[in-house]
Amino acid sequence: YAEALVTVRCVCTRLDLSEGASAGDAYADRWPAEKPEGWWIMLSTREGKIVSVDRVKSAERRFKQDMKFMSPPVGSYEMLVSVVSDSYVGLDQNLPVKFEVLSPSLLPEYKVHAEDAALDDEPTLFDQMMAGNIEEDSDSEEEGKGSDSDDDDSDDEDDKKDEDSDEEEELELKKKK
């Protein structure tokens, strides 16, 4: 459909390898170092505009590569998938890919289930975390409003002293009665 993500999956099989085997280094007796086999997979238009390029280093007998691009406007298209070896001459393959892009208006109408719509009214995990932080922050701000000191421990000590003096007053009142 137009304005959608298109995926072209290229599946390559090395016919020279048996099932379960993997490719080793390329045979290059005049190359000064070991060279692993590699492949370039390109998707292009018939006019030569490159749409996607991917490098594959898989040593497996069979490998897959997904090429993604945004769909062109509504219409019929023909593109070319090129699989090119970076190690050997003559193994390159070019395969045509034909597809038709349809109008998004042909898609069925998307209907949201009532239970899913109700979830939009529920707070998200982020909202819940922020609500928890606000409550904790508001408590600490109220405690710090009365003092100019940055030391939070002094407020705690003052609270303990106030509690102790309240308890002492209660004991004295009970003794007087």
C-alpha cells in the first residue's frame, strides 16, 4: 500500500556447500591475507536508482537478508535485486522483482476494541512513577520550607526532639492527674 514500509526478502543458497556446512575464507592465493566471503545485495529501479544496499557476511549455506524501503506512489513497479560477490568474479546474479502499490483507501477500516480504548484512560507506568516521585518530593519540600539549611538531617533531629518533648509533656500531665 502507498505510504507503507515495503520489505523485500532475499534468500541466497550456496550450492557448492553441503547441508550444515559453512563457507570459509575465499580462495585468493595471491591475496596477502585471509579474506572471508562476503556479499552485497542491492535493490535498484530499472532506471538505475539504488533503493537499498546491504552487506552480508554470513558464512552459512543459506542466508536471508531483508531490504526495507518506503513504498512509492500507487502504480506498478519493476525493480532489480542484484547479489554481488566481493570475493569472486562471475557469481553475480540479477533478479527482477515486480510489485503493485495499492491505494491505502482499499484497506479495511481499523476498529479499536472497547477494552483497548479503555486502556487509554489508565495511567501509564511512567505516569505512575511520576506520581510517586511527586508525592515524595512534595514531602521533602514541605520539611525544608522552614529552614535555610541544606542539611536534611537537622530537620529529622528537630522532629525527633519535638516528638520527645511531646511525650514528656504527656507524662507530666498524667503524673499531675
